[in-house]
Amino acid sequence: MAAPAKRGKNEPEPRPIIVKKIIAEGHGGHHGGAWKVAYADFVTAMMAFFLLMWILGATTEKQRKGIADYFTPTMIQLKQKSAGSNGMMGGDSITSVDNYPHRAGQTGSKSLTIPKSAVGGPSEAERMKEKRRFGVLAKMLMEKIQKNPALKKFAENIRFTDTREGLRIDLVDKADFSMFAVGTDTLNPEARTLMEQVAQVVEAAPNPVILRGHTDALPYTRGQSVNNWTLSSGRAEATRQALALAGVPQSRFYRIEGVADREPYIPADRYDPRNRRMSITLAYMNGDDMDKPESGGEISVGADAPVVAESGHKGAGH
């Protein structure tokens, strides 16, 4: 090893050499990776948002209502302070022990009471009471018709049907009788007199009144602006006016409609003149079925009940 050089007289002393060792520490994976969690939550939220937008655009109104009803809490009162209190199933498990005062040691006996309707409806006793009243009204109408010499011949044109909506009174045309002038909504004089008798029976009950106009299937050929739909609707309105003039209050009319030939009285022959008729329905009070399609069977009002099966010949249409 060479000997260090000899320092001159005027040279300063050499400075010591200091070696500094620096150990670089990690950055914790870019601040611990918390931003990744936040970003993942953001992406998930965006995915859910676009999925919601797609569902709203790809479904119908009825389907969207079904989806909304699925996520709407049901009208169920949960049993409190029992098997976990207010969980989704009314407790922590469907097999948990109930804590009711009357439980008698039962296990896993969860039961939820769901109301049939939030609004409620008429009881069976009330419905039967109305049916009895309808029977009395039907008999009263037939007695009025039988006592009137001018209207007695039209007794077989009146039919009574017990439907889901209520008591339906059908004033049916025949081959030799039509309530309206051909192709118009003008009541014939005899039909107007018959309507006055019906109005007295309708006025005697507090039930809502539903009117339907019906035609046969013969095409209407008096121009493009008039057809069986407008004709049946016009006849329903003419019937409402006749009943109102005979004393039925305006507030009693619940629905007025024309159904053309879509509800034939004789389905086997849509051209049969008996398909031309006016239906006057005394609807059940507070009925839940007033907006459902009608269905039912003929009812009897005693010895003078209308004949269900009759033979007839086709007459002039409408």
C-alpha cells in the first residue's frame, strides 16, 4: 500500500468523507388502494343505473307496475316482540319459537294475516239481500207489464239475468218488434211507454245504473261516419234520456256504453234480431265487480217469467 502523500505546509486539512445510506420506503400501494374501492362502488352504481334505464325502456306499463308492486312493502302487520321482533319474516327465522301469550309451547308456527282487500266489499249476507230485492223488482216490473193491455204483448221481450255486476234487464228486439226506428237511435212510441215502466222499477232501487246498447252483426251501410259502434252508443244515450225523463236521477247513471255486436244474446247466430237489445243493469251497491266482464244466467220471477228459448225469424237489421 502506497504511503499517503505528504501534506504541504500551507495546505488545509482534508475533509472527512461521509457516506449516507438512504433506504426508500414503499408508498403503501398508492395510498392503501382506498381509491379502488371507491371507484368500484362508482362503477357498480353506474351499472345499476343503466340497467334501470334499460328496464324502463324495454318493459310495458303493466310490467313496470308489476315490478314496482314486487318491491312495495305488503300491507302486513308484523308480530312485534316475537322471535327476533321486526325482521323481514317477523323474526330471525321461520323456525324460531314464537313469544305469544297464547303460544302453548308451539315451535316454528309463524303465520301472517294478509287482508283480502284494503278497501273491503259487501258481505255475502248483503249480496244475498240485494239479490232478493232484485227478485222483487223484477216481479214488480212483470206485473206492471201484464196489467197494461198495450204492453202485455211485450212481456216476452223482457229478460232478467243475474250477472257479476248485478241484475241485468234486457229489452230484446224480435222479428216483428224493434224498439228503435231502423238504423236510428229514435225510440218507437211503444218502446218509450215500455221504458217508462222500466224507469219506475229502476227508480225504486238506490243501485247504480249501467246502460249498454247492442246491435246485430248486419253491416251498417249509411256512410263511413256511422256504424254499429256509434249506433249502439247513440241508442244507449237515447235510453238514458228516456229513463231520466221518466224520473231516474242523473246521479244514478254509472256507465253508458255501446258494444255493437260484440256481446250477442244469441252467439250461434249473430244476425238474429234478438241480438238487438238494450241492457239496463242495476249494479250491486259497493260492488267489486262493476268493471269486470258480465256473466251469469237467466233468473226466474215467477209464473210470468220470460221464456229463455224462443223461435224467431230474421228481420230487418238494426
